[in-house]
Amino acid sequence: MGAVEAGCRYYFGYPITPQSDIPEYLSRELPGLNGEFIQAESEIGAINMLLGASATGARAMTSSSSPGISLKQEGISYMAGAELPGVIINISRSGPGLGGIDASQSDYFQCVKGGGHGGYHIPVLAPNSVQEMYDLTMHAFDLADLYRTPVMLLGDSVIGQMKEALVPNPRPVRELPAKGWEVRGKSGAEQRVVKSLFLGDGELEAHNWHLHAKYQVMKEKECISEEYETADARLIVAGFGSVSRIAHTAVTMARAEGMKVGLFRPVTLFPFPEKALAQAAGRAGKVLVVELNTGQMVEDVRLSVGAAAQVSFYGRPPGAGSLPSPEELLEVIRKNYEGTAR
Amino acid sequence: MQQVFKRPQSLKDVQTHFCPGCHHGTIHRLVADAMDLYGVQDRTIGVASVGCSVFLYGYFDIDVVEAPHGRAPAVATGVKRAKPESFVFTYQGDGDLAAIGTAEIIHAANRGEDITVVFVNNTTYGMTGGQMAPTTLVGQKTSTSPYGRDKSKDGSPIRMAELLAQLGGVAYSARVAVDSPKHVLEAKKVIREAFGYQVEGKGFSFVEVLSACPTNWGMNPLKANARVGEEMIPYFPLGVFKKEEA
Ligand SMILES: Cc1ncc(C[n+]2csc(CCOP(=O)(O)OP(=O)(O)O)c2C)c(N)n1
Ligand code: SF4
Ligand SMILES: [Mg+2]
């Protein structure tokens, strides 16, 4: 719905659980909106159709889940290299291999650290509610156009299949740069080429520096995070996406027991909200990272806070029924809270 | 004085990087000729593939999108669906189209995408140094089939034009060669016809062009040119395999 509101009229995808609600919805909606829905022959086919549609300047998207995202990495790398916008929704599941369809955050590294070849970055947004899924999808299309980059929305089966009230906010009004790079048939004007091959002397190095500079601007301007009860906290719990909902409940329970605990939730995983986290962590002195994996985002937390705070981790590898309960997290909070009193 | 032979308008006035005796250059010219014939240069979006023809945009004066290896038909699908008023063609080698890109070509063809595919079959991976391709002839020696292609282990060369002609979405499928003036004239006619299918919105059109790769065949240009007729055409017959009258 967020995609349609954002003006996306082209969807290309291949079936995979747990994200099939998205293609099923768009296969009903897009034809009536003068758009196109294609069920592709594979995720590779789908990402390349997105590449093609996006090269014409159209707003287009694909969606998938972890094994399918692995197949899309080639195309994502080409899109990053050719600076093509496009939105990729990843309702991730557990792995490695076929794994399972349970909620999992085991693909943080894959999504945030590149995944495909060539050392690129793409913005990764991690909603934790239906409302955010909607709002951030619209935001993703804007970021994609603004920075000429693919953008990923990372959720899991908890976020992907959650049923919650939604306010269908209108698309935000954001000034976007004129395109002028899109292929259109040259119409008597200059030839335009969308490519990622740079063989000229120094050309590729310059291109990579250009991409690097773009990532620095994103780090400066596009970090989003949310804080809850962090002002006087002595322990900050940090988590993204679905686990942040459980952590929120656990933090509320800890507060009821008199513990000064807060929650820090990165909404953008790339760019990672380093500064905001470092500030909150510096005040508290201690951070407890919780993830639905055995420790991935915790590396970015450590890099962000440096020596300003002590960092500990709690997480479990994915598997059926392995979502931690609020009580389980509360117990971990209690242990980590000991010795923080000043 | 009247000029009777000139560079097609859709082709740039530059030197190509192709090896002496390579047929890619001739095929480029025929493709440009067909674009000129229909006057579609200004609304054409070419999709380049990975292989010796990757520099499509350096030779054709048209807008171009570069596709990952084998994915050109999927990229072209996205382009054409988002911009149906454009004229879209892919230009792909045999490694690109008949090996790594088999899924993409079969399904784009089967969906009946309104695009044209120019398929250059030189029975080898030209750009990477002459390895065995899906179209390498049985017995043919390449850098990765030093004892010759062995049918029992490597399978038989794929006849793409016939294979695609079986699919419901394909409106036009043909094979041509450019090894003699007669064949060049035939190829010109067929490529024009294939482009005409798209111009008239009749659906997916496909032209396979047999092509010489003297460099990787280890032959001089004349010998390589002769091989097309002596060895390739007997296995890859020329002709129009499907021509749907819409
Ligand atoms: C994913 C991937 N695998 C392999 C390659 C290396 N590669 C570049 S060109 C090529 C083969 C080209 O052969 P063909 O398609 O027959 O075109 P030709 O050069 O013969 O015209 C290969 C394997 C690549 N670029 N990308
Ligand atoms: S390697 Fe073969 S296909 Fe490539 S340019 Fe040379 S002759 Fe042509
Ligand atoms: Mg070849």
C-alpha cells in the first residue's frame, strides 16, 4: 500500500514465504492503476526486470525473502554500480540454506554489509510495525530517487504478517532531483547509457570515490533511530525490527521494577545511527544488544560506542519457537543491570 | 555523384575494438540498418550483454542499458513494460544467452515480450578467451575442451532458434549467417523482418546470427569465415523457423 501511494506502478517478484502477501496484493492492484505486475521466472529475473524498469526512470520494486535475496545480490550490485533507484522488500527468514520461515535477524550482515560484490552500500530500513512498514516504504522510494540507489526494507515474518491498525498517511512531499539520466530513446538529443562498466584510466576509481562520498552524505543526513526512556537510563537495550517490540515490553517491565533501563532502536541499519547511539550509550555507560541471531548488529554497536560504554549481547539463533519472551529478556536485563548503579 | 553505400545513421562514426575478421561488426551494421529502415533510432533502448558486444553503446548512437551476464531479456522486459512506446532489443552472445541466461531468454520469449533479440552464435566464449560454449560443435577444440567437445560428457550444441520457435509467446524466430554476400543480404532481410514484428507490436522476435571468431578459433579471418559455411551451417541450418502472421 505504501508503494502504491508512493507512485510505484511496477512490481516484479518470485513467490517465497513469508512475503507472498505483497505480490498477491500488488497483482490485484497494479493492473487497475495502469501498472505492470510480473511473476518472474526467478529472483534473478525479477531483480533484472526492476533494473530495466528503473533505468527508464519509473518507480518500481521487488520483494522476496532471504534465499531469494541471495539470488538478487548480483542485480543489486549492478544497480548500485549503475546508480539505479529501486525498492527491495526483504521479509527475511532463517537460514542458512533453506532454513525455516521463522522470524530471524540472521541476514543483518547480508543486507547491511553489501551482500553482492564490489563493496557498495545501500540504505537499509528496519520497520517494527505495520505503520512503519507503510511509512518507510514511501520513504524508501524517496531515498532511492534522492541518492540514485537501491533501498532495502528489512523485516521478518513477525513484521511481515502482523495485523495492526494503519493510518494511510499521504505520501510525504519531498523535493527530489530531476532525473535526466534515465534512458528514454534519445529523441534527437544526447545518447544516454546506464552502465556499471568503467574501463577508462582512473574511471572506476573515480566512480567508487563518488559512491563513497554519497555514502558519507547518507551517514550525515539519513540516520533514523528511536529512543524510549533513555534520558536517565543506566542500561540501554539496543535492538531493531521485531525484537525491539519484545525488548520494549521488557524495558517497561524493568522500569516497573525500578530499574533505569532504556531502549535504543536503529530504524536505519545503513546508515547506522552511530552518533545518536554513542550519545545515549555514553550517558548510560552500558549497552545490551538483543538480536534474533548469535550476534551481528552488535559489531556496529561496538564500533559506534567505542570505549564510551560496555557492550554485552544476548541472542539466539533462529528456529521454530525461538523468539525470546519479554520475561526472558527481563531476566537478561536484570543480570546486566547489576553493578550499573552509581 | 550519388553515394550508394554509407554508414547507417544509427551507427557511430568510430572504429570498433573487434578483432580482424570478427562478424560482430557486420552484424552491428545490419542491426543499425534495420533501425534506420523503421526510423526507430530516437525511441530505441538497446540492452547490452556481457561478452565481446558489451560496448554496444560505443557503436550504436542510441540509449543503452547494460545488463548483467545473461540477464538482458529480463532487463529488456523491465524497460519495455515501463516504457511500452520504446523500441527495445537485446544483443547477446551464445555464452550469455544459451548458458547463464537460459532461464531469462526462455521466459521472456514465452511471455511474448514485445522485444527483439539478436543472438550472436560464434560457438565459443569470445571475450573470456575461447572456452567451450553451449553451442560449441561436437569435436570442436576450445580452451576448456582441449580434446574436443565430447557429446557424452558435454552434451550436444543447443539450437536456440529452433528451441524458441516451440514457445507460444514467440512470433518470429530465424537463423542467418553473414559469411557471404548472399547470406548478408538474407540476414539483412531477416533482421529487418524481425524488427518489423516489434514495430508492428506483433510480439517477441528472435534472430540467431552465425558468427566467426577467428581469434579464438585459432584461424585467420578467411579460414574462420569459411568454417561458418563448412561446419556451422550443416549443424545450425539457416532459415525462418517461425513466422506468426498476427
Ligand atoms: C556472472 C558472470 N560470470 C562470468 C562472467 C565472465 N564472462 C564475461 S563474457 C563471458 C562469455 C561471453 O561469451 P559470449 O556470450 O558467447 O559472447 P562473445 O564474447 O562470444 O561474443 C563470460 C563467461 C561474467 N562477466 N559474469
Ligand atoms: S574475440 Fe572473437 S568474438 Fe570477440 S571480438 Fe575477437 S573475433 Fe570477435
Ligand atoms: Mg560467443
